[in-house]
Amino acid sequence: MATLDLLAPDTPLGTARVDLGSALDLYAAWPKPTVIVSDGAYGVAGFPGDPPTPRGLGVWYEPHIEAWARFALPSTTLWFWNTEVGWANVHPILEKHGWVYRACHTWDKGVAHVAGNVNGDTIRRFPTVTEVCVQYVRDVRLPLAGGAELPLKEWLRAEWKRTGLPLSLTNEAAGVKNAATRKYFTADHLWYFPPPEVIPLLAAYATAHGQPSGWPYFSIDGQHAISSDEWKRLRAKWNHVHGVTNVWREPANRGAERVRGADGQFVHTNQKPLHLMDLIIGASSDPGDIVWEPFGGLCSAALSAGLLGRHGYAAEILPDFQAVALIRLEAALAR
């Protein structure tokens, strides 16, 4: 896997906190997130309240998914960890609440994850050494003059059509070569999100040449045209890392990073590698942004957020896990 290299070496540490209790009681008090890292129930009865099978996961997650949708920003990315069949059961609920699928990433833990601990006569299948981390973004819609809300692509086209000008003039309006803006106003699947600097040009041209009765054009509040910065915040952040694909070959934690109790045993059965948390948080946020970890466990996402200069907010319902997580965060983030 490629090394994550998104931050300067002198990037200041952020912060991380772990609240004891259900995240459902905490979301309203937390700042709105740029990133949500969900690593909750897998449908394997792994902790108190985890359904015994994946079939119950949709019901289990729905109150959280609805809350994530309610408090998310247009720029929020959700990273949903689970088993393949667990995710399959939850995906319809995510779609129901306006989460748009972007990509499914497979964490390949390697054959050492199972080693010789597989009874082939019993399981009757090949051993499983993977989990998935599925990326979702928001289904952002904007109000058109008159009240209807449209997806961004349709909203742009509708706003231009309100001017009474032909679509062919969008090239001139954006100050680009002929046909270059076809990707911004196309009605098919080849649509491109217009660069932020293009939006004010389109609005100014529409105001200067369009029907005066339609003013203001490209506005979301009916008062002024949307700015470059406002437009930029309408889609999820993305800091691309070259050389990384949707298959993550990363051994499960076994070494010094794995948290052990006084008896030498692992404290948590599925502690995620910090490297993977760094990857997803770094790719979908910037320093100073808010990261939610609704199902904290040992709070690897909150820890990663702090180390990357973000601000992590985690919830954990089990006091023993919260106590260990607090010690872990304090040791890593102490100034």
C-alpha cells in the first residue's frame, strides 16, 4: 500500500474525546462532521446489543443512519466498516436516508489472519480474511426558484434554462473553448462537477444576458448568486492518494499497536490498524475538520483524527473500553 503523505511534518496535533454512552444521545451536541467512521455492529453477537445475525443490522443501524443524514454537511463522507453480508443488509437503509454509494474497499488481512485455525470440514467454504469499508457521500440537492429541490446536475441545467439562453452559450459564459463545458451541463452520465471558479462566471453571465425577471440566477437563498466557496462545500472533500486502490492489503493488528490488557490478552477483538484510519480520514478531510466515531471501541478513528490535526468525537457504551481508549488517546496526543 502507498504511504499516506497528505500533511506536512509540522502539522499540529488535533484533539480527540470519548464520551461514555450511546452516540444517539450525543450527536446533537457534537459539531457537524466532515467524516463519519462507522465500525459498529457486524451481526455476529460480538458485543452486548450486536444482533446475532446480519439480518437484523438494518434495524439496528437505522436510527444512527437517520441521525448521520440529519447532522451531516454536504461535504461529509461516511466510511462504513462491516462484513460483506452485513453491509449488504444495511445498504438499502443508507440509500433510504440519502447516502450515495461511492466505492467498496476490501481490507485483505492476509492468510496469517486465519493461519491453521480453520476446520474445512466444519465451515465448508474458503476461509474469510476480508472486511469491507464502504464510502458514501450525501445526495446533495438545491432549491430551484419556485421551491423544487434538484440534484446538482439537474439544478445547474434548470438554472441556465431559466435565463432563456441556449445551452451553447455556457462555453462563452465560463470563458472556455467551445464544447469544453459540455461536461458541466450534459444530461447524461458524463457530467462533471464544475470547478468552483466557474460558478460566479456563469451567474454573472446569466445576470447580464438572461431574462431580468429570473434574477438572481444560480442562487440557493433567493438573495445572491452562490459563491465559489459555497459551491465548493457542496460535495465531499477528497485528497487523492496515488498508488492506492480499493483493495487494502494490510495485516491485522498483532504487534505493538495492538492494545493488550494486564493479562496480556487483546483488549478488543477487531482493533483496526491506524494506517487504514489515517488513509480514509486523510483522504476525505482537512486539518481542523470534525471526525465522528459513533461506535468507539478503542477509538482508533478518533486517535487518527487527532494525530492528523483533525478533531475526533467518539462514543463508547462500555465503560471498560472507554477507559482504555482514554488512556490510549492521552498517551498519543499529550502535548
